[in-house]
Amino acid sequence: MPDRRRFLQITGAAIAASAAPRALRALPPWLTADRIDRVGIQLYTVRGAMEKNVESTLARVAKIGYREVEFAGYFGRTPAQIRAALDANGLEAPSAHIAIADVRSPDWTRTLEGARTMGHRYLIVAWLDQNDRVSRDSYRAIADALLAGGAKAAEFGITLGYHNHNFEFTPLDGKTGLEVMLDRTAGSTVVFEMDLYWIISAGQDPVAWFERFPGRFPLVHVKDSAGPPKYEMRDVGAGTIDWKRILSHHAQAGIKYYFVEHDDPPDPFASAAASYAYLERLTF
């Protein structure tokens, strides 16, 4: 929701507009445009610092302005310790990345118990090994694992999902792996976290996928690209991706969470700060 200052600005402008002549009642674009209320970060961006000290890294992330984080490993901390560090810094962790092996493990229930302690609402499978993505049947098997794991996760109030890279868009007998998974999990609780950098580097238009599979992407990774041919990763706003166009379709996509990420920034905290500053003021 809007903060107090923005609420007062909107309310004051609306009152003024209602008292003005009809020709003057149009509100300025910055009042009617959408924006991201809570910018999040995937902690893989600052994994080097996380390896040294989880608690101080979370404090630095919060100081930048982030209020939501997505984990990619806990670096030896227990769920209770993670929750304490989050609470101490005014942070929430709505999501975390896991492996497909976690979903298939006999310890899946224990993973879900820990996730609930840390306040995760989503657990996202973030990578597939080569032998899990060689055919349509491979992707069907992954989708079936997500369906089974997602049913158990729902008992803990947690939603299971899948995060794409670019390999899911390789055609397999005329159909991509991501299509196979989306089709097979239709109507279930399984969701998808669209990595907007990777889908674009695969030559795909995210908006076309939002239109084809509306409401299936409650989480997105936001990272920028220098464009073809190498698609070098950039801080958000320092590349070629048209964020206004893509994010203006947030309602159609079902987006609830936006996580900044940079896989290998020269200065991770400077990168995190630059991306936050861009997204915090972006309207679309």
C-alpha cells in the first residue's frame, strides 16, 4: 500500500480535482501510475557477504531500503536464527530458492517446517541439472514432483514454484520445457517465478507469456541486460530492458513480489543500491 506521504498527496490531489472545473480534473500521470511498493532482493546477489556474516549482510541490505529478501541458502544458520536476524532488521523473507532434490527428499516435511519458521510463503525450485531437462518427459517428471511437493507444502501454508533460466525455452518436439510445466501444473497451486533477464536473453517476450498464462507468475526476478549478442548483466535501469512496458502488465501476470538480482556484480552492495534506487522511483 502507499506510504503516508503518498496517500496524503493522492488524497489532496483528488479533493482538489473534484472541486476544480471539469476541464481541469485530470490527475497528473505520477498520481495515477503504478509503482512497486516493496522492492525485494535475491540474496544470491550478495552471497559473498552472506558467506562471511549473514546478520551484518541483512543489516546492510535493510539500510539500502529493501524490506523483502529471497534466500538462496542459509549459510549454517538455523531457521530460528534466520527469523531473529530478519526481525532485527525489519525484513521479511517471503521466498527462498531450493533444489528439486529438496522437494523429492524424505526430509521435505522438515524443510517445510523450517520455511514456515522463517516466514517463507513460497519455496522456488531454482535450477535443473542437464539430465532433468533433456526431453518433454523430463519436464513432465519435474512438473509431477512439483505437484506432489506443492500439495504437501500447502499444508504448511507454503506455495511451491519454479524459477526459469534460458534453457527452458529450447524447443523439444515443438514445445518448450516451460510450456510443458505450465500446462501440466495448470489448475494446481504450483506457481512460477519469471526471471525477466533470462527469458529475454532466450529471445522471448515476457508480456506474451503473461498474456498466454495469466496469473501464473506471482514472483519475478528483476535484472537488466546490455542486450545482444552477449546479454551482459547490468544493474536494473542501466541496461536495455523496457521495464515500464513489462511491469505495466503486472496485474495480468499476477506479480506480487519483485526481487532484484545480479549474478556477478563487481560491487554487490553498490549494484543492489543502484537497482533499488531505480525501481523505487519507477512508475509504469
